Amino acid sequence: MTADPSAPPLIRVRDLCRDYGVSRRREGVRGGVVDLLRPRRETLRAVDRVSFDVAPGEMVGYIGANGAGKSTTIKMLTGILTPTSGTVDVGGLVPWRDRGHYTRHIGAVFGQRTQLWWDLAVVESFRLLQKIYEVPDADYRRQLGRLDELLGLGEFLHQPVRKLSLGQRMRCELAAALLHSPRLLFLDEPTIGLDVVAKESVRTFLRDIRESQGTTVLLTTHDLGDIQQLCRRVIIIDRGRVVYDGDLDGLRDRVGDRVELHVELRTPAASADLAADTAGLPVRWREAAGLQHVADFSRRDIRGAEVIKRVVNARPVLDLRVAEQSIEEIVRGIYRRGDAGDLP
Amino acid sequence: MERVSPGPVLLPRREGGLRRRLREPARQASIFVAYFAQFVKSRLAYRVDFLVDMTANLLSLGIQLLVLAALFDKVESLRGWSYDQVLFIYGFSLLPLGLFNLVSVNLYGFSEQYIIEGDFDRILLRPINPLAQILCSSFGTGGLNELVLGGAVTVYAGTRLGLAPGLAGYALLPLLAVSAALVYTGVFLGLTALSFWMEDRLGLAPPVYNVIRFSRYPVTIFSPLVRLLLTFVLPFAWVAFYPAAWYVGGPQWERVALLTPVVGGLTFGLGYLTWVRGVRRYTSTGS
């Protein structure tokens, strides 16, 4: 099952705003006393007129730097937080108003926070969740079987949660969030802290679950790999505003898709020498440290292989490493180019 | 192939029928039982810890009893209350205290674990009453000691006094104990709920907890002011003395004793109201 963009949206967000009141502390002991008597209150806008639709079965990456307003948005979409203004409609329900009904249709995994019972065996936690969500026995067995097949839970199903590795626990968290077969899944940093293998298994699982159950997924992440492998669509938020909403390729085009090639040489050379090696290619060289140099270019202009070939042919190279831009850099890139106002 | 334009996806609401509403308390109770069973199971995984805890708790209860016995070694009676009468009140006081202690551990750590650490978000994501989830998330096993010992002391003192409370008297005892436990829960729930407004950790609970000690003695031995405070302001006179006095102090206490469920309901109601407002504040400020 794939998302049909022309289908009526499952999630409809319009002009969503959320203000926080913060008290600004004055400095020093005297300031402390003054604060006590006359606190300085300020209003901070964490989410600013955010609007978007998500079609049923879509998997959307919601990204942005720390403090950009990601978590605040997710909290409003899951009904934990009431917005200052604006509307959210998810399948006819208003998350914060209809929380009792709504929570039965959603699953959520919030980063490092566990929703399992620390001292209980995994399967006992699942049993409690079955009771909480009133999942009929037959449905529970079927869904657990499916999740077990995809996530390979069998080996640690009977171990207490506290004894699991982070990767094992994250697999259990995902299973726990999906036991009641929710229509929507909210994931906040689902791969944070995981090693490569665990990351891969989580990504494969999310792809499978979306395809087999048509679950609509909204995920926040700092890992560009998550986005590349999972989401055709990304929404970028910065300082509370949506600065980009579209597919990943469009985003790369927009920011120029910078790549850095780190080169470690066997024999000393100046950056100018390397620039001479790659003469004619739109590459900027700088010296990093000692024998290390960095080439900066855009994947839109040339292929990395071309740069590598030129350098390797010209001089002895010890090591090569290609670094892609992080999401933070991409977001910053959008800002540098002043694209913030022009939304697709 | 014919293409059918799909209609909007609607998430169904649960049917709000009377039958479901009536079933809801039973459902929550069954979840409570399931939580409790799981908790005991997980505690038993640390068998030695569990036994040491239980023994230490039993010892401290034993010492309280010894203090009481030592006191009455010096004096015949406390303002007209005999050793056996005071012992009965003490025994009874352990019943609501035990019930309260079973769930109260969650209230002490509430601010730290749920507000500061942010676990309250997770609570709001589940389709059960948030307070029920909090109260069920852990249990103070010492409460079991208090229930058993309290029952034993009450029966022992009652037998020595030759009490014959009649069928209604026996039947009312658990009701009074539960009502008295509601007084405790209401007071501490209200205090706990304040942490929705205050960022800093709450310092009010421990001093209030210490006041509980007063509730084990006949309030008539205290000055009128303290009596007034314990009756109306911090209504701990109702957690042991007023209900127990009916059994050992004679029929003049009947009316006061029978008000215990009312006071329990009011105190808990007030505490719960504060809690609900706190939760509303939490969801509207997110801090």
C-alpha cells in the first residue's frame, strides 16, 4: 500500500501556533530578589503558523535543528499539548480535545523514553498494553506474531526490559507502539544512539509496516539516512516555521547538495597543488591538518568519483572519506540562501 | 480499471453508550489488578530485597507498638482512654494507612519523575485515566504489612475490650477504612498536584506526612485548637480516631464516625479537582 497524494488528508494542520511563557532571570543576588518581586515574563513562539496535510499511508520526515519546534508540534499532534491557536484535524478528531478516543488510534515512540515497564519481561509489558488498549486476544496474537516476524523479538521476549541492549529495546518500543494496530505512528528520533545494524533493522521494519499495514508515519530525526531511506517527503521547520515541504531531491537541488571529500595524503602537498590536480572542476580545497585536505563541491555539478580519480592519479593517497551535509547544515543552507519565505 | 475516489478517512470514536460507561470502572479495576500482579511479580524477582524491606518495615511498626506499650506502663490512661482503647485506634489507623501507602509511593516522586523527567507525556498518550496510571505504576509493599498487622492489632484489642460491634459494625469497618484512606489520598493528591504549578520540588508533603502521627491518638487529648485543625483543616482526625472511636468510645461517637465517608469523599474530591486542574494546566503550558 502506498500513499496517494490525491487522497483526502488524514492529518490536516492549519495555522498551528504555540507560545511559551518564559521568565527571564536577572543576574546576581540582587537580580534574584528583583525577580522574586517583579518577574520578567516573555512570550516565546515555539511553533509559528504551521500548516500541512498528511495523506493516509504517507511517511513524512519532520526535521529541524534542536529547538526548532519539532517536539512541540509532535506534542500537539499527539494531544499532549493544547495549541495557542490554529487547528489540527486527524480523521475527524481533535487530538487534545478528543484525547480519550484519539489515543486508541495512535502509537508513539519518543526517543530515549521507554513506554515499557522496566522490571517486567517484555511480553508482560505487552500484555498490560493489550489490556490498556482492549485488544482482543486473537488480534493481539496475530499482531504480535507479525511484529515478532519483522523485528525478531522472540529471543528476548521473556527478558526484563532493563536487561535489553538499546537496539533490542528500540525494537520492543516499536512493537509496543504498534500492538493495538494504530492508524498513525509518531516517532521522535527512532534511531538515535543505535549502531548501524540496529538502525538498519529499524528502518527496514518501518518500511515493512507502512507497506503491510498502511500505517501513516510522522517521524523526527537528526539522521539524514533515516530520511533518505524512509521518507519521500520532508517538512523542515526552523524557528517554529515551515521552511520546506517537499521531496528530498527537491531539497538537495535547493541547497546545492554540498559534499566534502576528506583526503589524507602520503606525502606533504599544499592545497594549491591539489587545486591544480583538479583544475577545471568546480572544487574548493582547504587544508585541514598536516597531510589532510578537504575538497568542497556540489554533487549537482560533478560526481565525487571524478574528484577522487584526479587526486589519486596525481599523488599517493593514504585515505579518503566522503562527508555529506547533516540536516542542520541543510537547514542552515536554506537560510543562507534566503529561501525561508518562498514555500513550495 | 475504474478508479474510485476515496472518501476522507475517519477515525471512529468509541461508542459512548451507557453500558460502556458502566463497564469502565470494572475495566480500570481489572487493569489495576493486572498492574499490581505484575508489580508483585517484578518485586519477587529481587526476593532478598523484598524480604529485607518487609522485615525492616515490620520492625518499625513493632517499635511503634512498643512505644505505645511503654507509654501505658507509666500511665493508667490518656485522658480517660485506656491502653486497649488506644491500641484499637492504633490498629485501626494502620488499615487506611496501609491502603494509602500501597499507592502513595507514586505521589512522593511525582514531581521528579513525571514533571521534571517528562514521563507525564507518556501517561497522556494512553487511553486510561492519568491518575489511575500514576497510582498503579508502583506499589509500596510496606502497606501490606500495615494491613496485616493493623488487622491483627485491631482484632486483638477488640477481643480484650470484649467488643461486639454486631453485623453492621463488622460490615462498616472496611468501608470506614477505605473512606479514611480517601482522606489521606485526597490530602496528598492535592499537595502533589501543586507541582503542576511549581517548578521546584515540593517541600510540603513531608511535614504534612509527619502530622499523620497525631492521628493515631485520641484527638481529645490535644488542645481545642489542634483538635479543630485536625478535624477541619487537615482532616487527619478522620483517618483513625473518629471512625475507631465509634467502636471503643461508645455511641456518642456514632454520628461523627458515620461522617467519615462524607469527609473522605470531600477530601478526595477536592484533591482530585486540584489534580484535574493541574493536568489541564500541564496540557496548556507543556511545562
